[in-house]
Amino acid sequence: MDFVRYAEGSAALVNAELEDADSLVALLVGRDWLHDQVVARDTRVLRRFQKELRPVFEASNADRETAVVDRLNGLLGKHPVTPYIAGPAGSWHLHVADRSSSVAELLIAESLLGLSTLVCDLGATRLGVCDASPCTDVFVDTSPNRSRRYCSDRCSSRANVAAYRARRKAAVGG
């Protein structure tokens, strides 16, 4: 298991607009084998999970490590995860057991396992909420010095241009 990929998948899940089964299928890029299993109930379950998961990112963004761990533990209790070891000998890695009855349960388990592993390996303050206004997307910060502030290059550029224009306006007006 690439825990960063699973953790980033959880950020993508929180950021997704899940209106219907088609929007969930669009989120499952590169996972074509899951497309035929998606049902309308999956989107309803995942919309509820998005509301449960967002506070984990918000607590991490506010440097509230204990809140991150408490919220993740609560979600792990509510949505138990069953990992298993897979891969060729010498290249073992973790996966989430596909014993779930739905695509939603599989995505929830992957999200929680990825975030839990990330928190244990990199720390509880590696999740963030974009600083660019009005964006509210979340992200996983894997930068070496925990310095990421924006969800994407687009938001970063937009914020930098706005700051530049504000400085120019202040210089011209002052």
C-alpha cells in the first residue's frame, strides 16, 4: 500500500462533488474495475463520510494533533478497516481487504488506513485546508518542511498574483 496515495485519495474524496453515481465514477480514475459496482447509495454514504472526514483536515491545519488522532480513532471505530499484506516476496505492502459490500466502504477504508498511516509516519499536522480564498479544498502535505499552503499550483498562483497586485496598488497609492 502506498499510504500517501491512499491519504491523497481521501483528500480527493473530501474535495469531490458527489452528486450522483456518475460523479463517483469520475472520481475513480484508473480504477475501472470498480465502475460497474458503483450504485447511488455509495454517493449518499460518501457524502456523509465527507462531512465526518473534513474536520480531520481542519484540525490538522490548525495544528491540533490530539484532535486529529481522536477524530481518526473515532472514524476507525465507526468504520473498521481490515488490511492485508500483498505483493511479491521482498516487496510486501498493505492493501485494504476487499471484503466490503460496496465501493463506498472500500473508499472509506482506504482513506482511513492511508490517513492513519500518514499520521503515524509523518505526523498529525500533514493535512491542510487551502489558504487561497475562496477555495476550501483540502490536501496532504508531503513537503520536506511541512510548508504547503495551497491545494494546487492554480490556487498558489492565484494567491501570489493577488498579493502582487495588492502590493503594487499599495505602492502606487502610497
